[in-house]
Amino acid sequence: MDKPGTTTAAALELKHLRCLVAIVDTGSFTDAGHALGISQAAVSRTLAGLETLLGVRLLHRTSRSVAPTTAGVQALARARILLAAAEELVREATTGHTRLHIGHAMASDDPWARRRNIRLDEIPRRTLAIDRRTGTTALGLWPEADRPAVEFTHDIDDWLAAIATGRCIGLTPQATAAQYRRDGITYRPLRGAEPVPVHLIWRAHTTHPATHTAIALAAGLYREARRAPRSRG
């Protein structure tokens, strides 16, 4: 007999996580099915199974759009981490190469990691990693004649991996430093860059009583932090 509290963990599979990520990344159940090589119906069943396991609704679904719920945003972030860890496990098992970390998270060995901050006009000296899918960095930050060499990546995990190797640096809003902490990657404030615009959206006819309170709180926090520097990874 299973012990109490073990049923959900035992039933959760990587296919559930891949399905959730694919739906959000592609924007539809149909496109997620194409990306995963399964039918739209299978995508729907897999997501329904995940929502049943977690006991929460993960996506807002309409005939035109798909968007994560509050619980879905949290589940999506955790799913990306778990999938990346699973891919790393497979890579280590198949290649025989791994790294041993002793003690706490290791500091990056990049010379810039020892500095308190970096200037925007110093970036062109290095190769800059830019994520084509979700990245917000554009080469228009620099004059055309003084732009950095670029290595394009396809998602956030590839972007972080390119930076961790030491061959690239990354330029990203400050929130990334809190959301995507990785061993071997150091974030430093960037000086001389314009603030990043932030847009807050919500359902036009929401009925949740705390919606407008949350909107006012978020707006107040971003007004206070609108001059916060960008960070490099």
C-alpha cells in the first residue's frame, strides 16, 4: 500500500511537464501537439491529467488564446527547471561527463564577476548571448558601428548554458536574477542603460475582489523601482 502523500509524486511524469511547457511556448494545443509529435486530444488529456494531479487549474483557455493561471505560472517555472535537470541527467549518463560541486553554489570565474557593476558601453568587448524566443535584449542598445558579437539561443535554458560556459555574457532585466539563479552564473548591475518598460495586463471583466488591489500594489512597486539598473549574467 502506498504511503500517504506519495501518490501524486509517483504519478507525475515528464510528459506532463513537457506538455505544459509546449502549450505555453507555442500558444495553442494544436501547435503543442505538433511540437510534441502527438495529437491535440492527447495534449488535452495530458494537461487534464496534470491539473488533476496538482489539484489546480493551470491554464486559462479560450477559443483564441491560452494563458497560465497564477498556479500555472509557478508550475511552469518549476517544470522548466525539472526538465532542464532531466536533460542534464541524460547528457551526463550518455557522455560520462559531469561536474562535482563541493559546498555552496560556486561563484563564476569570469573576471567581471569580481566587479560591483558593468557599464553598457563595455558589453561590445564580449560575445553577447541573445535568446530569440523570450529575450528582451536588442542590438539597438548600441551604435551600429559598435555592437557586440552575438550568439543566438533558442530558449532560456540554452541562454543560461551559453553564459555558464564562459564564452558569452547575457543582458537581462533585473527580475531574471531572482527567477533564474544557476551555479556558475553571477549577476551584476549594469550602468548606463535605460529602464525596461513593464506592462501589467488583466481580464477586462474580472470578478476577483483582490484584482484591483494587486494592480495598485504592482504599479506602486514598479514606480519605486523604475530606475532600477539592468543586470548581466
